[in-house]
Amino acid sequence: METETKKEKRMYSVEEAAQYLGLAPRTLYNGTGKKSKAPFPIRPRRIGRKVLFDVKDLDKFIDSLETHSS
């Protein structure tokens, strides 16, 4: 039996965030470029060359979609 609780990830890579949102990774890559003509509404964190998304921001984005569709 496992006694420790599994801690959920807070920061997701582009691929993980795309899967979480049900989008193609290319959609996020295209929207996160510094000169993107159509920037993605969630601003990623950049750590060196890594582009990471906070799961809290992803959840807020999903919640905002639900309120607009009602």
C-alpha cells in the first residue's frame, strides 16, 4: 500500500498543456511565440528554453470558456 499521496504537477510542458486542454501542441506553440500574430490567451512561463503553463491558469481558461458558452 502506498502511504504517500501523489502530488499533482503544477507546471505543464506545451505537450502536456495541449493534452490537458484537448488541443494540438502546434496550436500552443504557434500562440506562444514572441512575435505571434494570434497569441494564445494563457501566458506561459519561460524558464530558459522551456515553455511551461501553470495548471491554475489552464483551469481558469477552461472555466472562462464554460461561462461564455452558457
